[in-house]
Amino acid sequence: MARNKSKKYSWSTLGDEALLNLRFCDLRLKIIKGTPLEERISQLYEELHRRHLKFRPHCWLSEEWFSPDGVPGIAIPFYLAHPRLAKLEFKQMFDVEGGNARWCMQLLRHEAGHAIDTAYRLHRRKRWRKVFGSYTKPYPSYYTPNPKSKNYVFHLDWWYAQSHPAEDFAETFAVWLQPGSNWHKAYPGWSVIKKLEYMDELMSSIRNLSPAVRLREKVEPLSANKKTLREYYEEKRAFYGINIPEVYDGELMRLFPGKPLNSAKRQSAAAFLRQIRPEISQLCARSVGESPYVIAQILQDMTIRCREMKLYVTRAKEEVKIEVAIFVSLQTLDYIHKYRHTLPV
């Protein structure tokens, strides 16, 4: 049913270059009933229902995930509404945030935490501020998490609860809401249990109550967005762009040593790196807490230099792949330590 509806989008058969030239408003994209995205939103509503909460955040499509200040709703990135757009997102950014069921539900629960906080003005409560901190505290450009801290839940990557009190609340809510999370036993002896217990009390206090804020505004909807997809991805890549340290020739020669007896029967190092780039970008991004696009940039620089040096794969490919992943992870961590020091919120 949903599959037939998605075919009505004439742009779904376009090549990447033609698709990138379209404006967001030209997509005429909607959240269609029966699609995976709509079913996940329905799952969120069911989870809220099971908790006896009357609140249902309205959802719409925009450029990114967010829940606007003052509006108790959830903006969802456009590429989750159609598989053709998800495919384009992956080719452009080597990642699709919320692209599988588990990840999408994690993000929906997190944004629902922001939305319910807005809907009931929870952050105005004195105890909320005592437990989570000041909601009005300025958001940092970057933050340095403490992986050893036991005062925060671990839900989204890179200890996101530590970035700001509002994010701490949203992450705690997401863990509390998740079916079968068993948070009582998940954090044995952790001080964060007090936050989860407070969340349980707080949600009990608003059960069956209608929200105080009922705005249904859609902030930055696609229908009003005249930016092209090409412009969007240029801006997005620029945001994640880094000026990485030069990849030393010696390291590349260590990864790809010697010359093959017959180069025609050996894969070039450049071709090998292009082949493994999507996999390594995902793997290293998870291990160091960076965007896959940043990892892909490092691999791209390595690929160019390998081509210039005419290097070949002369060892077992699985062995080389593991060593490339380690090297790229170390390069990224070195950059973070020397140049950025902290990671972006």
C-alpha cells in the first residue's frame, strides 16, 4: 500500500545529479500512512499511551531532527520519509541518522522528551532545575564528555546527556519511556537512578492531564524551504569539514608495502580504500564519536595520496582493512585532541 503511494513521487526515479537540483519544496514530501516512518511515529504514540500520558507530539518533515523551543512537536529529517532520499543521504554523508528502526525510535523518544517538557512547561519547576540544572544555560559550541560519570544515562552516542541540562532531561525521558528498558537494574549503584526516579514521579504527576502548550506550528517545514538539496549537502559537508593533518607517506607505505610482481593482478590501494570507505566510515565513527563524513574525508585524502604514490594491496585484505580502521581512528582522535579538543553538540 505505502509502496504504491511512494511511486507517485516522480523524482524517485531521478539520478543523483538531477535530484540534487530540486528544491525541498518541490519534493512535496509527506509522512504517508503505512510507511516505516509513520509506523515508528505510531509506535511512539503507543508507548506514550501505555504510560498513561495524553500528550502526542505532532511531527513534520524538515532538514534535521529537532524539537523547537516553545513548540511541543518533532521535526524529522526528510530523508527518512522515502528510501530514495535515504539512499542519497548515505551517498552524500556516509550515514543516515535514524535510518533503522532502533535508531529512529531512540531519536523519536529523545525528541519527545524535549516536546513533553515544552508541552507541560516542566523545566520551570524548581525540582526540575535541582535535578537537571538550569534550562536557560547557554548551549556550548562543543562539550567534553566524561565516560566514567555515573550521573547520566547512556542513550544516544557520545554521552549526549552530558551536553546540556535540556539534553540530560530528554535522554533520561527516553530511557524511562523505552519499553523493557528495565532502568532500575540497568544502572546498579549509579547516582543517575535518582534522576530516573524523579522522571517516574514527574510523569506520574501529569498522567491524564492535557498539555498546557498546544501549539501545532510546524517550524522550518519542507513546504516553505526553497533551498536545493545540493545547497543543503554543500552546507552540511562544510559544517562537518575539517582541515586534517597531512597523512604521512611513511604510514601509507607501511599499510601498503612493497611492489607486486604483477600489478595487473593486484588491486590498487586507492581502489581498495574507495571500496572499504563506507564500512570504515561507519565503524570508525562509532568508535571515536565523530560524523562518518569526517572519517570519509580522511579516507579520501589517503586515497588521493595512494593514487599519487602508485601503491598496491600486497597483503591479506582483511588484515589491511583492520589496520586502516585503526590508523584512521587514531588520526581522528589526534585531530580532536590537537585541534578541536571537544566534540560538537
